[in-house]
Amino acid sequence: MTRDEIIAMAKEAGCVSATFWPDDFTGLMGVFERFAALVAAAEREACAKVCDDKAQDISLSNRR
């Protein structure tokens, strides 16, 4: 995920105040990048769990 994508999503989520985006927001950007990484990791984990659950479901197997 790029910085521009993270900024766009933050703004879409309501972070649009001019005071929220100071000229030098390096520290703030770091927070958003870490947050985005955590969200992505949680989403990957949720997807992996669904895949694992489906892989364990014998009724979905082509082996009979």
C-alpha cells in the first residue's frame, strides 16, 4: 500500500481537517502506515482462516 493510498483512505474516513494534515506530518504518517499494516495483516489472517476451514471441509473435496 502506498503513502498516497493511505492518505486517500484516511481522508475518505474523515481525516480531512486542515489542522489534521500539518505541513510536516512525518510522525502522523508513520502511525497511519502502521495502522494500515495491522489492518492488512488482520484481513490476510481472516482470509487464511476461511481458506483453512474450506480445505478441512471434506464435502468440498473432489476425493470421494
